[in-house]
Amino acid sequence: MREKILSAIDKNSRISVEDLAIMLGASQEEVAAAIKEMEEEAIICGYTTLINWDKVQSERVTALIEVKVTPQRGLGFDKIAERIYQFDEVQSVYLMSGGFDLTVILEGRTMREVANFVSDKLAPMEAVLSTATHFVLKKYKEHGLPLVQPHNDERMLITP
């Protein structure tokens, strides 16, 4: 039942306990108890809203920053990742395989603000060896949901 609840609220965090109970063929009390238990166990870490910021008159810049670091003895990458995710600008931090160690995703009002974060806060950290910043130009899909309207093919059909 837990995985079914998680799948349902991952797609729609506003779904009611009543609707979940009907979907799962369980009582509202069972579903509410399962959700409360998963919140206490930090399986459910929060509830977010997906916003298409391109439709709002608010300038935002999203950046993905590749970070190479020196892992700390006995702590690995965890301590440096924790230091990075404490910054308010940082939306996500992921440990990666491949040519770099961490991906840091952050939002700022301008490219300059993102650049200042990298040069003033991230790059000077003792464990950080190098960074590479990539700016998101347009978001098409996020959290499994499309942010753009499907494009209708308006070409004319040509037949022989």
C-alpha cells in the first residue's frame, strides 16, 4: 500500500486521503496512518507545487553546476554536499557517476546572481576542485509533467 500511496501523491500531492482510500480499497484511517508514518520516517520529505515560471512575470535563471570535489576522509561526499545544500539558492544536489562528482541545481534572478554564487560561495570551498556552470534555456518537462502545450503539426498533407 505504501508504494501505491507514494506513486499517487508523487503525481498529485493535493489528492485527498478520502480519494486515496477509494483508489486503494482501504479505509481513510489506514491511509492517513500510512502517510503519517512515512512522514515520520522521512520517506515523505515534503509537498511541493510545480510552477511554470515562464508564464509569470518574474525573471528566474536555473543553472546546473557540475562540481568536482575532494571527498573527506571518513565522510566521503556527504559533508561537502551538506554544506552546499544549506545555501538558500540551491534547489538540489546530486552525487553523480562520470566525469564530475556533484550536480548542483540552483535558481537565481539573473545570470550574474548565479555567477556570484559560484565565484563567491561555491568555488572557494576547500573541497571544491572545479566547477562548470550550464544555464537552462527552456524547460519542457519537470517532475514528470509537461510545461508546454503539445505542438500540433500544421503542415499540409501532400498526396501523389
